[in-house]
Amino acid sequence: MNKLRLVPMAILGLAAISCSAPKEEATTADSTAVVEVAPVEAPKTVVDIAVGSADHSTLVAAVTSAGLVETLSGTGPFTIFAPVNAAFDALPAGTVETLLKPESKDKLTSILTYHVVAGNVLAADLKDGQKVTTLNGQELTVAIKDGVVTINGAKVTAADLAGSNGVIHVVDAVLLPK
């Protein structure tokens, strides 16, 4: 009699275990096995990295306003010289607000694409005096002095933040095209 009471309990226990996690069935010629599947996280793009950084919320707002999120989330690779919020705050009063207006989209796009180079340019690849062509067609100049790297005078404060479609170098100033 005691054995009969244990059977329903065992069945309930197995049912609870089988409902607790997502599973896939794998079938072989002579049996079926249940395999648990772990969620897979997609690799982060350079846009995802910027979105995840509290120091780049103004840059993210600008990239969104310019309609460049899809482009910069694409295959790439891209090298982005990403200004921090303080760099945007250092611009003359009202500049960011004006650039974020729909009628300023072309100018904003020109400024933002001036911060992007096609290819994966790592810090070790940069040379003093090197010129790199940006997506807007103009060049940036690299300077290296006493181990400090600058891009058109903007100091690189963090380098080689790798994404699935490129790399980000954080800079302390907004780069303005000529």
C-alpha cells in the first residue's frame, strides 16, 4: 500500500521538473532525449555598445535623430571616434538642440559621419601624423605624443572597445568637419 502512494508523488515530481526549463527534443534511432537550450545573446554592435554607455546618451540621441542607427548596426566594420556627453556640452549653447531638429539632419549626418572610418582601426594601428578618411569623405589627423593619442586634437580617453561590427575609441571632444 505504501508503494502505491509513492507512485503518484514520483509522477508529480517528474512533471514539475520537466516543466521548469525550455527544452528541445533530440531523436535518435532508438530513443528520444530531452535537451535543455540556453538562450543565446547576440553579439553587441558598436551602436549597442554606445547605447549601453551612460556617457554616450547625447551621441546615441544624435545618431538616432540622423537616422544612422541601422547603418551603424550593419555589417561594417566601422571605427567610431565617440564623443562623450561632456564633449557635446562643451559646444556653444543651443548647438546640440539645433542639430537635433529635423531641418538640421544633413548637417548632423555630416558631423556624425566625420566621426566614423570604414574598417577596423585599432589603437595599435594608429601612427603619428596618419590621416584617416571618414565616411563623410574628409580626413582626420592622428597625433601621438608621450603615449597620448589625439584625433584632430580630441584626446582618446578609451580605446579598442570591440563590437561585432567594429571598434569604438572614446574621445573628449566633438570633431567638426571643415
